[in-house]
Amino acid sequence: MKKFNPNKNIIIALIVVIAVVLLVSVTATQRNQKKDENVVQSVTNDFVAIVDKGLSFPVKGVQNVISSIQNLFNTYEENDQLKRRIDELESLRSENRSYKEENEQLKEQLDLDSTLSNYERITASVIDRSPDSWQNIFIIDKGKADGIEVDMPVMGRKSLVGRIISVNDHSSKVELLTTSNQNVNHFPVMITPKEGNVAYGLLEEYNPKENAFVVKQLTSTDGLQVGDEVATSGLGGKSPRGLFVGTVKSIEANQFGLEKEMLVTPAASTYELTTVTVIKKLAGRDS
Amino acid sequence: MKQKTYFQWWLPIVFFLLMLLDSQLSYVVRILVGGQVILNFHLLLMAIIAASFHCKRSYLLVVTTFIGFLYDNYYYGVLGIQMLALPLIVLLVYWIFSKVEPSFLSLIVSLVIFVTIMEFTVFIVQIVFKLIHATMLNFIVDVLGPSLLLNVIVFILLYYPLKKIIFSSFQSKNVVRYSRS
């Protein structure tokens, strides 16, 4: 009987290992293939999200108090800067209005209902963030019932921050661009230089050391300068044109010397997000 | 015996709420420190340690597997990460406290070991299945070190209530445990 014990433990350990390998690989492929989560998963996720949302209110309250105290310290300087900005804003707004009208008239003339840059916004608030530094997953309080689908781009306050990776009825998961998940989708981007032609590329990964996104497969690097603006290009079907990503930090040859790589500084940090905007593209979506 | 059945009903709910509270607090602290280092709270782990002095091992294994399922499903969408880590920790907790008598110091030292093993299991499972791409050095500097420090401080702050829970039935249970091994 004594001899039987260690064998039994080994068999149990083996079964556990096999079960874990199966579970992880099956669910990970399911997530990567963007299949809908099964009923059990989505119901439990929605239930957990509801409880979590309730729990997040007092925690957020405490956080708001602390951050408002922090804000109080630099209010004076900020106010000064903002006053100066407001003057510029007024002129920009009137300019913008005239452009919009002109744009609409031109579209009517061309019979264009929707272009690559047309999109709908769905505002959602962040419930929780996965306590993990690499996957960088947020949980938001809008889901299939509000029209959210897998692969939609997600905007923070200023710029693109991530994309939807899975959707339940009333909650969904957002994966940030800063993730180190190796199976992510890449955003097609364009770089608009001050003079010259627009260049296109692919936002492939995030470099945590440089705190910058890496853009590869550039169509050209002529005329591109540090500080040029980078935005999504709307090619490839998933994201609309013109979502701001960041500014060019540096352009250099990659380690093989064949291709140019570009580092892009994100427009805003992604660690403090309370509300996000999910972007629904109107034209060119393959359903 | 009556008390025990009562206890078994609300323990999963407490674990569940602590699981959510852990990540909420971690998120807030992460915003406050500026996103550079990651400070993970492990209140759930402390609750598991405290509960291990009151429950059967098999019962706690089932509960933590279930909590692990909820955790993986909710935060990752990939099952089998915390579902493995939590029951492993439970086995370890029972094994260690069948050899070591719980005291202030031994609890702190064992907490350090548990937090390390838990973070490592989660990290290694994700590395093995290529869910993430990260280096060991970054993991130790950015996550493990700060989290260990934080949890030891939290444990010291919570020691008084924890002590009451841990030692309330320890004296009687003590005899049974040591006679078994």
C-alpha cells in the first residue's frame, strides 16, 4: 500500500498538467480566433462585471479624492496655459465649422454617404483592469447589447489606446496597444509629413524600454521628420481613417539594415483610463 | 459542526469579493504611482491562509479552483492560469503549516514564499503558452519586488484581525494536525 502512494501522486500530477495544457490552449485559440465566448463564459463574465462595477464605485471615489488633491497643486500654472489656449481655440472652431460645411457640400456633390473617416462613437466606462502587467486588459461596461463587436478600435481621451478582444452581452475586454501579447492584430497607420507625400505603415508592437510604438513596413521614409503626426489609415477594414496615435520619435534602419523602422511616442499614457470611446466604422466593414 | 457548515456558505463569496477588491486596489495604486511599477494586492491569498486553519483541504481546493475559473474567465479570457496557481498555493499552504507552527514571523516569511510562487506560476504559464512576451528581469524588478514589499506591509497592518481568525481555533486543531503527520 505504501508503494502505491507516490505513483498515485504522479498520475494525479500528470492529469492536472494535461488538463491545464488543454484548457489554456483551447481557450487561447478560441480568444485569438475571435469566436464568441460560450454561454457559460459570457454569463459568468457579465455577472462578475456587475458585482465588480458595484465594487468599483467606492474605490473610484477614494481615487478621485486623491487625484483632485494632486490636481490642486498645479491648478495655477495650468489655468495660465489654458487661458492662452482658449484664444487659439476660438479661431480654430470657426475655421473648423467652415471646413465641415464645405466638406458636407462636396460629399453631397459626389454622392458619398460614408467615407473611410466616418465612424460612430460608443462611450463606455472602465470597470477594472486585469492585475497583470503584460496582457494589459481592461474591462468596460458596454457589450454586444450596445453594438460593440470584436476588433473595434478603442480611443482614450486623446488617442488610440487599444482594441476589443472579446465581447459579452453587457461587458467586454479591451486589449491595450501596450500589450506584450504576441498574437495581436496590427493597426495600419499613416504618417503625414509637413511637406511631401503621406507614408503608410503597420503598427506592430510596443517597446516598453523606449515607451514607444514600433511602426514597420513603411512605404517610404522620404521627407518624414521627428514630430510628424501618426494616425490610423483606415486601410484594412477594421479601423476608420484618422484616429490619432502619436508623434514620430525616431526613424532608423532595423537590425538587418534592409528596412526602416519608426518609433512613435504615444499621445497619452494608457495607465489612467476611466472612460474610453469605442469606434464603430461605418464604411468598408466586412460583416 | 454546525458552525462549520455556516462558514462554508459565505467563504466563497468572501473569496470572490476579495478577488475583485485585489484588482481594484491594484489598479488604483498603479494610477497613483504613475504606472511604472506594478503593485499587486494579495488579500485573497491572506484569506486563503487564514481559512486553511478552519477548513478541510479538499473543500478549499474546490473553492479556489472555482474562484480561479472566475478569475481567468473575467480578466484574461484564457482558462487555466489562476485555476492552476490558486489550488497549488492551497496545497502548499497546508503542507507548510503542517510542518511549521504559525507565528508572526513564520507567517510573514511564508507569505513572501506564497506571493513569489503565485506570481511566478502566473508568469510562467503565460510565457510557456506564448501569451505574453516578457523577460524575467523586468518581471522581478517591476512586479515581484514591489508586490512583495506591499503585501508584507499590508499583512503587518492586518495582522491583528488575521491573528484572531487564525488562532481562534488553532489550539484545538493543532493537536489533530500534528498527530496526523
